[in-house]
Amino acid sequence: MADKIVMEIARYSPESDHEPHFESYEVPVKREWVVLDALNHIKDNVDGSLTYRWSCRMGICGSCGMMVNGEPKLTCATFLSSYARNGNKIRVEPLRYFPVIRDLVTEIGGFMEKLKKAKPWLMRATNDQLSEGTYLQTPEQLDRYKQFSMCINCTLCYAACPVVGLDPVFIGPAALALAQRYNMDSRDQGAAERTATLAHPDGVWGCTFVGECTRVCPKHVDPAGAIQQYKIAAVIDWLKSFVTPRGRDAGSLAGND
Amino acid sequence: MPVALQATIKPPVQYTEFHPRWYRPKVSVYWWLGERHYFKFIVRELSSVFVAIFVIETLLLINALRTGPDAYAQFLQLMQNPLVIVLNIVSLFFVVFHTITWFNLAPSATPVRMGGKRLPDAMIAGPAYLAWVAISAFICWLVLR
């Protein structure tokens, strides 16, 4: 392990630059340091104008996602030591396919809009009263959607998905996985209301199953799996509509069959 | 730009004082060349063309069998053409790649739950591989016996 490593960091200043350029910084490599520690070191000791997002530095806030050597990574969970050998450099860029506000900070307003469209919250058809008590759920019912509920909205999957880059209106992996998370929740009754957004060319049918979202997900959510599972449920629901044109229920979409 | 034209084009986003100009990266036409995983995806998608070639060959074979001995002999002659043999070897490579990649993706698309737990991925992909080997072995036996 080398004791120093060169970091090439994408810099973009909207006041003076037309496009980003790289600046190199040499940083010490400590065994326990992650890429985010190195960025903090540069900001504290070398160049205070370096701009990036971070908060919890323990892989749960989802704000420090960046491209590290071309791979979407949470910089708080990416160790310098795994790059520091044979004179390697570390190249840090803002997450791919997002507009860049400054240096390593991306504009995520579009993602927030898409997330809202997927309606990732509990929806009830009935108007239940608080006095009726809480919704009960067995461990098995929890297990059905738990994996999809681990999403921290870090948008690494958007930076991994070529469809997001080529087709900006595609709802995208995280939002679709979160919609499926609520569809598969036994307490939720909103699957039919999410159909318009999900079973749409910009929804699950936009996905070509590249599978990169699942590979880069730091929380092992498997958005690609969630999307394919919804595709199958949507087809079953569509076939059922021929058998029972009236009184369609969203049972198959909710994954409760 | 003329002012009249400027007025008709709606800006895509509302910039504020603190976000004077976002940099919007463009996706290159060659986006799939630079990265191993993207390249593998494109090869996987393209391999379906070679699956189609095998399907067409099978349909030609069935048609030749239906038409009569002369047509069948003609079909065999076509298959012995060196160019067709090379095409078939290349196609076989892509069809095997296609099959393996899709079998490996199947577990994430079709999770099966038994006894309240999700079956491990090998239990979904495994039977598909077994069936593939068994059917291939049966066809080999049928042809070579």
C-alpha cells in the first residue's frame, strides 16, 4: 500500500466554466480512510472551495454518492487502500447522467419528481380510524418487501443505468423498486393507483434489464429484480382482464397471489 | 437569437440566483463501448439476432422435410456450405452466451417462495440448466444413435 495517492477531482464552477475539468491533489493514504475522508482532507487543508455533499459518513444518509474511477460509489464506504497500489490514481466525478450544480454536487430535483410519481407511501382504500388499532403484519409478510425497503435514495442506481442517461423521462430503478416495495406490503392497498405510472413505457417497460442498478446498489436492494417482478405481475393482470373484464382486482400487482 | 424566438422557447428549468448554470453532460453514442458491463449487456441483447438465425434454420428444415426428399437434400447441401458452417459456429457461441446470461438473470425476475422463505437463486437457475443439459443430451442421442 502506497502512503500517498493522487486524486483527480472533477471541478466545475458555474460562474466561470463551460464544462468540468480535473484538478489533481496528493493525499496521504491511511488504512482507515475512505474517499470521503480524502475529500475532507483536501477541503480542510488544500482547497476550501471544493464542493460536495456528505452527511452521516456511515452509509445511511445516501448523500455522498460519486463516480470513483468510473463506478458509482458511496464515498464513505469506499476505502482508499483498495486503490492505493502501483501508482494508481483515484478519479472522482459527480454521479453520471445528472446535471452538475458545482464540482461534485448533482441536481436531483428530477429524481425527486420521479420518486413522487411512484407514490412510495402506504395507501389505503378504506378510511380506517386510529381507534381500530395498528395494522398487523407477520414476519413472513415483512420479508416479502423488506429487501426493497432498504433503499436510501442515494441515486447510485440512476448513475449506473444507461436507460436513465439515454431516456431522461424513464422513472428509474430506485423509484420503481420503492413502488414495488409498497405494492408488496400487506398493509398497502394502492397498487391499482400506481399502475398508471408503473405499467407505462416510461415505467417498468422502459427498463431493458441491464442489471447495473442491482450491481452497484450499496444496500443490496435489487431494483432490477423488483422491476422484472412487476413486469410479470403487470402481464398477469393484463391477461386476467380478459377473463374477468369487470371487477379487476390488483391482487397480482400487489404480489399477493 | 431573436427576442421573439427566445420567447417561444421555454427554458427547461428555472435557474435561481444560486444555481446560475448547470452543466448537463451528454451521453455519447458509444456509451456501451467504454464499460465492460455495458458491453456485455449489448452483446447479450445482440445475441437474440443469432437465436433468430437458428429459428429460421429450423423453420427451413421443417419446410424442406414437408416438401420432399429433393428439398431436404438441397437443405443439407446449403448447410454444408463453409460460410453457413462458420455462421452456425458463431451463432452457437452467441446462443450459448444468450442462454447462460438469461438463466442467470431468471432468479431475480421470478422469486419463488416456499414455506414462507424465498428459494435460493440456485434452486431457480439450477433446474433450467439441468433441463438444458438433459434435452441437449436427448437430441444428441436421437441424432447420433
